[in-house]
Amino acid sequence: MSRKHPIISITGSSGAGTTSVKKTFEQIFFRERVNAVYIEGDAFHRYDRAEMRVRMAQEAERGNKHFSHFSPDTNLFEELERAFRDYGETGTATTRHYVHDAEESALHGAAPGTFTEWKQLPENSDLLFYEGLHGAVVTDRVNVARYADLKIGVVPVINLEWIQKLHRDRSARGYSTEAVTDTILRRMPDYIHYICPQFTETDINFQRVPTVDTSNPFIARWIPTPDESMVVIRFKNPRGIDFPYLLSMLPQSWMSRANSIVCPGAKLDLAMQLILTPLIMQLIERKRSLK
């Protein structure tokens, strides 16, 4: 970790809502005049869209039914760790963009499903912000988690996650329920070994829990709304957290454990603003005190 060049890492499972969380952070950065630079997790995938399809087909022919975007085989973990380490030491790092669609293609000048060229992040930033699948990953070869100053986990309970994926892939990508189910099954071993363990490394977890029946996610007709959900907020180290203040500011919230708050799902953005703004400013003030 670096006092001079702090790093904030947002780690979530696929479809967990990390993009919405990123918008919350951007609001805080704008309001507090924090100059952040960004790394996107999918920039460190090993293969572009076409290459991944070829590799998946090859692995399936070999009998590997669990080849997924979650594993070290399909990601550049060493390069991601180096980017975190370099930023902490120098205030800049090398990254790139994964181009998702035509809109991003026009912005970055690369075809959808491909990567842009590697380039250096701008210098003289206040902090680095990472959002993706592996911001707190630890394996026998890399330890990305140790380089982040503030690690946030964003994850729904697994039935809710599956419902969100089923609805997104069917409506936005035209997949059948059977095809999405196959994807979930294919990813499960890597999800267990490389995604779940990261939420033990994180400093704060935000987990959305539905309050309606999601017992069979494969027939759910709609995604539970924020008003039909609660959010469990877990602090790895609760020392210094002003729980009475948070409870007073988050109506209908309560403490379920000595390090956990439960609040209505519709209050997630407010909870993040209240909890994360002071932590971000602590990092910035610590950085500025060195000048």
C-alpha cells in the first residue's frame, strides 16, 4: 500500500452492480475534487472476444467444461499486480481498454470485442480506481490485494446474481435460458476458487439480499428491485466506524453483528456516500500531508 499514491479497488462478481458503484465513486470524486485515474478489470483479460470463443471450443474438445473468464488461465494477473505495484510506487501504470460495443468502438478507435493498445495512465493523479472481477485476487503466484489501500466488495447473494445474469443475457444478448445455465455451470469452479475468496480480503462488503422468493432463479420473471431487497454491509475492521451515526442516517437500518449493518436496498447509494466519502478523504489527506 502507498501513502503517496493510494489505490481503491472495487471487486464484484459478474453482474453484481460494480458499474453502478463506480458511478457513486465518480460522484464523490467530483464533489470532493479528487483527480482519479481508472483501470478496468476486463482490460486484463488474456483473450479478446474472438480468441476467447476459439479457446473455449478448444478446451471443450479436450474435455474441459469449466473454462471461464474468472481463472488465471484467461486473465493477466501478473500484469494487473504489476500495474497496482507500479502505481503505488510511481503514481502511474500501464493499462488498456476492452471495447465492449459500437459506442466504445467510436470512442477508442478499435473494433468491438478487441483491446486498445497498452498505454501509461496520466501522471499527477490523486488516486487509482480499479473496478472489475479481480481487484483483491490472491493466488500462489500473485497478490493483487496487498497493493490496494481500500478494497470494496460488491456482491449479491448467489440466487439474485443468477437472476440478474439470466435476465441480462436473455434480453441484451439474446441467449436462451439453457445457454445461460450452461455458462453458470461452466464458471462455477473458478467462481468458487477465484471470486469468492476475494471477499475475505476486502475491507468493506456490500451484499444485496432479496426479500422476495428467489428459490428458483431459473424461472424468475423479474429481478427483485432495490425496494424488495436489503443490503448487508460488513466491515472487516469495525474500529473507528461511527455506527450510531450511520444508523441514524439510514432509516430502518440495524446492526446484525458487531461489524455489520443491514439497511434497505434503496438506501445503498446513500450508505456508500456516508461510509466511503470519509475513507476516501482520509486517503487524500494522508497523501497531501506528504507534500
